[in-house]
Amino acid sequence: QDLTPIKDVYQDDFLIGNVVSVEDMQGVRLELLKKHFNAATAGNAMKPDALQRTKGVFTFTDADKLIDKTLAEGLKMHGHTLVWHQQSPAWMNTTEDAGGNTIPLGREEALDNLKTHIKTVVEHFGNKVISWDVVNEAINDNPQTPSDWKASLRQAPWYQAIGADYVEQAFLAAREVLDEHPDWDIRLYYNDYNLDNQNKSKAVYNMVHEINTNYQKNHPGKLLIDGVGMQGHYMVNTNPANVKSSLESFISLGVEVSITELDIQTGSNYQLSEKLAEAQGYLYAQLFKIFREHAANIGRVTIWGLDDGTSWRASTNPLIFDKDLQAKPAYYGVIDPDKYM
Ligand code: G3I
């Protein structure tokens, strides 16, 4: 297929990203990646359990190889992720009581583990990344009192060990490293999913607003949290008006917004009907139309996977290329939303 590169279509708007792994960095997959995308996120290679499975033992070799190859192929790299409740080794924030039960680690030790991980990793990769997901998925699904963001925090191990300020502490630790390197240009992001849910997006809004307002008391005009990442794991019946309203609320915080993990699940069980494929394409088109209208405040739109066959939700065919790497209606929705709609 002689397809228009997506990154060319959006070159004046925002970066167009995809997920990378060592397996993607060769042959036809690499060609497809390079043709359409100019930014990359490691699917797993930069998560806490990949980089510091054992306390004090940092394993950077695989991630370094992946990043160096990605940069050499001309894509920019986003860092994912420093603090998360999944794919993080238990020693970071839990311990065992005398009876062998898992309990939260003491605050000081957990804080020390949090800061050491963040500072070591941010320092190590340095200016090779353009941005970091500093904290990932800290807010509950559908919080009942979004005005109280602290009550909306997920009961994650980091929260249980440190308390509600772990989010702010994480950003402060990353910011400290960046302050030592004024020549680096790296944005610090808060990243989460289901932000089309208005309760969840309000809680995130309130959290980012309060943390940045506190920071500005001593750092006038500066941001602690530079960006909000809307993951965007949508469904074919997701309402784009909700995505738009959340996007606009984050933009009103004065931060950059990125769409960090876009895919659109269909109800299919591997077999995607023509009708469903068209409906999926229509939602991709509607979303990219909204993103383009807000391009001045959007840094990057990243699609979470190259093809349906290797997606984390392969059975729902959520991506723009099928398992044979052929363009789906979704691809056409992305490159020309107006024409598609
Ligand atoms: O590497 C092993 C392989 O050796 C083994 O044979 C295989 C058997 O299952 O597992 C492989 O590891 C898997 C890894 O992906 C690499 O493919 C893990 O089991 C699997 O859990 C892991 O899934 C990742 C998932 O995060 C874990 O939470 C997905 O690739 C990754 O796309 C997904 O990404 C997350 C974002 O980080 C945060 N937002 C949600 C998003 C989707 O879940």
C-alpha cells in the first residue's frame, strides 16, 4: 500500500507516537513504525520492575539499547513510567509482618525508595527523553467526590505507605533532577485512563491544580506538573464530547496535554465486521478532528500499538493496522477526519 505517512499529515500539529519494543525494531515492523510515527513510548522496558527489580540494582542495558535504536531511527522518546501500582517490585513500598502478611512499608523508607528510583532513572536517561510519565493512574475509577481529590486516590501501595502527598513528592524528586540540568528540555506528566469520565477528570483536574498552585507559592510562574496525559483506551461507543470536555478542562490548567495510549476497542472477538470497522474509523476521525482543533496545546498523540495482532487487547482489534499490517478504515479516519466523516 502506498499510504500517506500519518506524521506528515500532523507535522504542524503534534507528534504522532506509537509503542516500541525490541521486537518492533526490525524488518517490516520497523519500516511501518518509521513511516508513520515520529515519537515512541516503551511498552514495558522503562517501567519500575524492568529497571530496578532488586533494591539498588539498576538494570538499564535493555532499555538503553531500545532507546538508542529508537533515537537512531529518528523518533523521539517519551519515558513511561516512574511511579505506578503495576509492574513495580513489591520491595519499593511493602514489607512483611511477623506473620508473613504483606503490609505497607514505613513512610520514610518508602519515600526514600520513591525518590531514589525517580532520581536515578531521570538522571540516567537524561535528555534522551522529551517527557516522563512521573505518576501513572493514581486516581480511582469514577470517584464519588471528585472535588476531594485526596479521597479519590487509588488505595495503591505507594499511597498506603506514604500518604496522599506521594504524588507531589514524586514530581518534586523529578523536578529536582531537571533543575540541576537547565539545558535539558523534559516535560513532567501525570498520566491516567478513563479521563472521558467526567468525575475522574474532575478529580485529576483538582489534583493537578492544587499541586501546581502550591508549587507556585515558592516558584512564581513555574509548573511542577507540566502536562496531563489522557491515555485514551476508548471503546467504539465512547462519547467524543466527553473527551473534548476533559481535554479543554486540562488545557485550562495551563499545562500541555498529550493523548498517550490511544486505542479503540470494538466488541469483536478477533473477527472484525465491516460495520464495526467503519464505526471504529468514525470515532478515530472524530477524535483526531478534536485533537487537531486543540493542536496548540497538544504535545503528542500516541497510538498504543502498531497492529491488532500485537495489541494488549488483540481480540478487540483496537488499532489502525490489522494483524497483517494492512490499513483499516481507522487509518483513513486518522489521516483525513473531515473526509471520513
Ligand atoms: O515478557 C513476557 C514474556 O516473556 C512471556 O512469555 C509473556 C507471557 O504472558 O509475558 C510477557 O510479559 C508481558 C508483557 O506485557 C510483555 O508483552 C506481561 O505478561 C504483560 O502483563 C505485559 O502487559 C503490559 C501491560 O501494560 C502490563 O500492565 C502491556 O504490554 C502494556 O501494553 C500495558 O500498558 C499499559 C500501560 O503501561 C499503562 N496504561 C495501560 C496500558 C494497557 O494495559
